Amino acid sequence: MSEITALKDLAKFVAKSPLASEDAEIRRSAVNSLVKSIAPRTERKKVTDLLSTVMALSARTRRLVQPRVEIEIDVFTPDNARAVRIITGETLA
């Protein structure tokens, strides 16, 4: 296809989109429906979702008020030399 034919076809092009309408009301309606389709939908939280959130926060609070736990592990080789020593004193949260 030559460039002239492509330009002639482009000159004959008629936009069929409602966004290209001469009527302002039709354009506004098209833009509004486009915005509605793109906008994120806010879904309502289910009672079970809210309850699970409350339970998770409650469990975390209970763990935070528990006394701190310390664990010491000594690992020895067969000839009674210390191989590994792990000491952890972090709060589980």
C-alpha cells in the first residue's frame, strides 16, 4: 500500500467512539462510564474478615505480655568438645 493510499484512507476515517461525539452529553456519559469501569471497587468487609483481624490482634497482644523465653542449646562432639552453642532470648511476636 502506498503512502498516498494510506493518507486517503485516513482522511475518510470517521470516529465511531462516543468519546468523539459532537454532543457534549454523550461525551460526558462515555467518560463517566469509562471512569466507573477503571475505578477500584471497594468491597465490604465480611464479618469473618473483621473477626479474624480482631483475633489476630488479640493473640499478638497476649504474646507480648507473656514473660520472655530463653533457650540455650549446647551441642558437643564425641570427644566432649563444644561443637555449637546457640543462645536465643527473643520474644516471640
